[in-house]
Amino acid sequence: MSEYLIKNGFVFDPVQGIKGDKADIAVKDGKIVKSSEISSKAKTIDAKGKSVMAGAVEIHAHIAGPKVNEGRNYRPEEKLFGYTPKKTGSRMAGGFSIPTTFKTGYEYARMGYTTAMEAAMPPLYARHVHEEIKDTPIIDEGAYPVFGNNWFVLEYLKNKEIENVAAYIAWLLTETKGYAVKIVNPGGTEAWGWGLNCISIHDPVPYFDVTPAQIVQGLLEANEYLGLPHSIHVHTNNLGNPGNYETTLDTFKLAEGYKAKNKFGREQVLHHTHVQFHSYGGDNWGNFESKSKEIMEYVNKHDNITIDLGQVTLDETTTMTADGPFEHHLTELNHLKWANVDVELETAAGIVPYIYSPNIKVCGIQWAIGLELALLAKDPMRTFITTDHPNAGPFTRYPRVMKWLMSEKARKDQIDAFKYSDKVVAATHLASLDRELTMYELAQMTRAGPAKALGLAHLYGGLKPGMDADIAIYDLNPEKPATPDEIEAAFSRARYVMKSGTPVVVDGEIVSHGNKRTLWVNAKVNENPQVVRDIKDKFLRYYSVNQANYKVANHFVPNPYIIEVDATQ
Amino acid sequence: METVTLTIKSQPVLFLEADNITPDVFAGKSAADIASLHAYEGRDQITLGKYFDVAGKAGATAADTKIVVKGDVSRVKYIGMKMSAGEILVEKSADMYVGGWMQGGKLTVKGNVDAFAGLGMQNGELIIEGNAGNYLGAAYRGDWRGMQAGVIRVKGNAGSDIGTFMNGGTIIVEGNVDVHVGTHAEGGKIIVKGNGKSKIGGQMVEGEIYVFGTIDVMMPGYKYIEDVDLEVDGVKGKFALYHGDLGERHPKRKGQIVYGKLYQKI
């Protein structure tokens, strides 16, 4: 296979602690190797005056599956003027907040992202998720099945049967070829089936009579019992409501006293996603304010949790979540079209378009809160950049988010452009934060950090020999200060991107569809006749499909990367 | 103001998608430049010169440009799409999407137009001297932003679903309309000088609809309020005012609930 030598670039690699030193990166057979291990035939890539990083890792985005596709179906207006025709080497691509699968792969790759995780896979529709993942070129992907409102989980936790929960998780991950345990509005989405919700973590779920706190803690224990590569991945109750930061802190506290138990180098036991939506003070939209300081004070002190931002990008977007009641709440607020789906026994979903307008005070405050979370983070290895694509904005806006984080001037310009800038400033802390993230910190928040939190630090997030050759080269020279717009432009179109040793982007254009892989976790547990019987019983009694037709067969996942976990001891 | 004249030479085999026929795109261009602008015939990209003789030249800006389209363009779509200023005169009939997403200027069609004329119109003046098709001044499929402002006047009849998701502006149809008028509207004014059929103002939140003639079936969500004397588009008369659609949510303004208003001439 091919050999490459990337010469003279400024390297930013948190895995090896390289902070912008000039270094050469050698690639052989899809892996990073020592420079001495390649032959003189290696192709040289000149990165002089440019920055070199590992390929970035997306920890939370909604990019594949029935919910995403329903968004595509019901927003034809979004695709009307945004198509780019087929070119040599790339297919037709379109859409903005809900791009086509091809556009998803192309846009991630162009920004230097080489791995992305689909954040909510309804198990019953796992086949659809994998079909879309298969159609998304270049990037490696995995998907998190949702567990937080699953009837098996609710019943086992009612009886505090952690081992049974673990056996069920192991079965479902294998069955759906899933990657991690996702929890969305624990209990609340099931309650939505009864027209109710769980607002605090102590509101019992109707019929099942367990609380969100018990669900989160039970799944956390089961996750560590199995020793999965990723921790539980939580979107807690009460999303998007003024005053919800207390629910968020209560959820964080559920992880106290737990230590990670796994062989992948992961240290957190709870990842909380899109924390921006969960850091709100006040008790109505009039006195709505930022509680990012309270949230980050807690996160900074507790190293067994990680978070991602859910940064608002001030665009017209499409919100979609398995938090069914929240989406209904949203459509009541903005009166735009609403789609709602129930997935039998397992979960639900809702979709509503949303316009984050710079002329609306609340949107400005939401925008500021996301940035504050990142700027108040003491450990960039535990706080990751996301937009909860497409909920707070499309992932294609990451370069803009990076610009805001790396430039106080860019933030000030945006604040000044708000219609109610005084009110936004008064309700937030952002104007008093002068921190500007460095390239090294950015590499921690987008590469090494998420890779480690996902238990994939051996593959992704760094440029150490032995790791996958996922490399991005940007037109940014750390010796020459860049303007905010230059930062955004550089991160929007990487000069050069390599995925597993294959050049996929050259001069910002797609040159190859790569050889994308699907990551999934094969967890082994001791034989558990009760769980086997319960599964069979549920399929006979309740599911509208036969158990034999539930499994995601191998041909749905033509190029798997299977992570083996053995919890039989 | 400079004038560009487009004369159709032969009828395309497939319908022509010619969204480049606007004063904005033509501005600053010579006849030869304009003839080399692209259009789509099915999946094939062709030049306007293939089907049109181009004479004259455009002004420096859209506002200084007038386009006269001669001949039968009833197989040409998107004439005047997104135009922001200037003038277009179509001497015969045109196909769909005439003046779609129009932002300003004046567009006149002497003949008929097919569906989606003035779709998502943001401003300007659209005059159709013949009949209009369905979805006049409506929103594009899936969109909640129909006509926002400006004026559409149809001297003949209009089809169904006119003013769907209309938010502002005025649509005047001097003849009759088919079913579904102002569905989901949240503003704007629709004046029908002829007869209406049924489903007028269904799910309308806000806005005004005037019908001079008959209404075959009144929506059950409308409630008679009072008779009022009005002058509507130069016509004085007594109108019965109905509030609706009562099945829909309605905003409150200054302590008053705002309803959609349907006026029928007595």
C-alpha cells in the first residue's frame, strides 16, 4: 500500500503533546508510522506554513436514520435551491440542515472530520440507520441506540436487575450493530406516550414507576459492568426550558462516586450532550439567563464526566430528537410544522424547523451560553465542540464556531450585530470572557478529547505512530496571526485530508470516497436465560415484527470495525 | 431604460426551465451574452440562444432593464424568478412559476400562466391579464412562507390553493377561483371579484379574504359577526363579515383576539 510523508507542517497533537512544533508525519499502509519506517518511494506532501492535525471526531450528530430522513422528506423547501450537481469523483449533494447522505460525508471530510457518531438510533429502525451510514462516504461512523425509554430497561430497573439490563444492552448492541448507550429524556419520552413528561429526574414514569434518576444510574452501572468503550451518553430531562440547569446538575450528580471500568482508556462514566440546551436560568423567557458558570464549575471539579456544547449557530435549521414531548413544546412555541413518530416499545421522535434569529433575545442568549461552556472549560479534553447537528445548527458551521472560540473580536462583532445586544450581554457572561482557544486546545476539543471519551484513543484523535492515518492539513500558519474570517475559511475547506491513509480531500475538493467503516460493539455476557426469554416474550406479545426480522444482518454493514468487549467474568 | 426582446424560435421538446430570464441576470449584458446564458431542457443544459432570438441590450442595472418576451412561451417555466427590479412583459401565455420568489419590479403576462405564479413572492407587482393556475401566491411545497408582500392581479380566473400560507401582500382575482383560498394564511389580503367555491380561509389564522360573488360551501369554522360598508379595490358595497377559522389558534393583540376575516358582498 501507499506511503506518504507530510513534511514541514506545524503539528498540533494532544496525544503526543506537540503544540505547533514543525514535524514530519509518516504514513504507511493506512497507519501513522515512524519516519524511519517508510521507504524513499513515499509520496511527499508539503505542509510548509500550514497546520497539521489528526482527523476530527464528531461525538454527537443526527446524520443517519429514519428521523433524519423524515426531516429530509418533510422539508422539500430546504433543498430547493441548494443542490450541487454530480462531478467527477463526487455525487449530487444537497440540503442544508439535513443534507443528503453524500453531502454529509463530503462536508465532514472537507472540514477535516474523519469520524462521526449518529447520536440516536431507534433499535427497531437500526437497519435504516445502517443503510444511510453505508451511503455516507468517507467518514467512519457508529450509532448509539437509545435505551432511556425502552420497556425492557424500565422493567429491569424497576426491579433493580442491573445484570439483566447489562445482558439486554449487550444483546441489543449486537443485534442493532450499535456503539453506545444513548439516553434521551429518560422516562419522559415513554411518559409522552401517555401525554405526560418527566420534568425533573425524580418524576416517576407512568405505569413503570421508575424515575429518570434510576434509569440513568441503572444504565450507568450496567455500562460499567460491561466495560463498554463509551460511557452512557445522556440528554437529560427538561431540555430547553428556563431554569433547567438544576435538573442538569442533579443529573451530573448521579455519576458521583462512580469510576470508569474499561480497557479502552476512557475515564468518564457519563457524557452529557448538548449542555447548552441544559444550562438555562430564570423561570420564563423574559428573565431567561445563562447558568454556564454553575454548570462548568461542576464539570471542572468532576473528572468522571464529559460534555459537548450543542452550540447555536444562528441559522434556520431543523430540530429533531427522540425527546418527543420537547418537540411538541417547540411547535407550540413557533407554530411551525411538526412531525412525531412513536417507535413501539423503544422510543419516539419529533421534528420541528427552527430559526435561531439574531433578532431574538433568547437566541442570542443561547448562542452565548454554548460559547461560555467551552471558554469556561478548564479541561479541553472533557469539553467537545458540537452543534447537536442539526438541532442548534448544522455541523457545517463548525468552522464558524471555531472562529468564535478562537477570536474575542469575532464574538464581539456577533454580539454587536444582535438586535438586543444589551439584553444578551446582561443575561450572559460572554462579554467578560477574553479567552481565545489555541490550536492545541481546539485539537483537544475536536480530536483527542472525543476520541478518548469514545474509547477510540487507540485509533483516532492523534498522530502517534500506530494510530490510523486520519490527517487534516489547514491553511493556518501559527506564526502569522489569522483574521477571524481566515480562521473560518481555513477550517471550512481543509487543504488536504487523509482517511486511513487514503487522500480524500485535496485543495478542499473531494478526490475519493475512501473506504468508510462502521464501528460497532460486540459485547459478550454470560448466558442469561431470563433475558433471552423476556426478549422472545416481548416479540410475541408486543412487537409488530418477528424477532428473526429484527437483527441488522451483516450485509447492512459491509465494512465493519468491531470492538470486542468481554463481560463474561 | 434599455429593452431586451426575446422571441421564441421553436417550441422545446421538453419544458424549458429558464430562471435566468430576469432583469437581474440580464443587467449589464449584451444580446450575445444573454443568448449564451443557460437554461435546462429536461436534464440537458442548453443556452437561451437555442430557443430565443435576442435583440437589444440590457441596462446597467436590473432597474434599468426591461425584457419583452414575444411568442408562445407556454412551455417555459420560471420567467422572472427572484427578480428584484426592472420590468418583464410576456406578450402571450407562460408556464409555471412565473415571478416565483419575486422581490420587486413589475411583471406582466398578457396571456395565461400555469401553476405557482408569484410563489413565495416577497415584493413587486405581478399582473396576469388572462387566467392563473393553481397555487397562485402560495408557498413552495413544505414551506410556511407564502406571499409576503407586493401585489398580484389576475384579470381572468384563478385555480385552486391560491394564497396558501400567505403572510402579506394582496392578491386580486377579477374572475372566479377554485377551491382552497388562503389556507393557513397568517396575513395578507385576497380579493375575489367573481365566485368562490368551498374551503375558503381553511385554517386561516390571520388575514382578509373578500368574495364579491357566491360561496358554494362556507367553512364550518367561520362565524357571522356583522354587516359592514366597505370600499374594496374601488368597489363600494355592503359586506357580511365572518371570523375564522375558529378551529385554528389565534394570536392576541392589545387584549383582543385576532381572527381571519372573511367578507362576502351582500
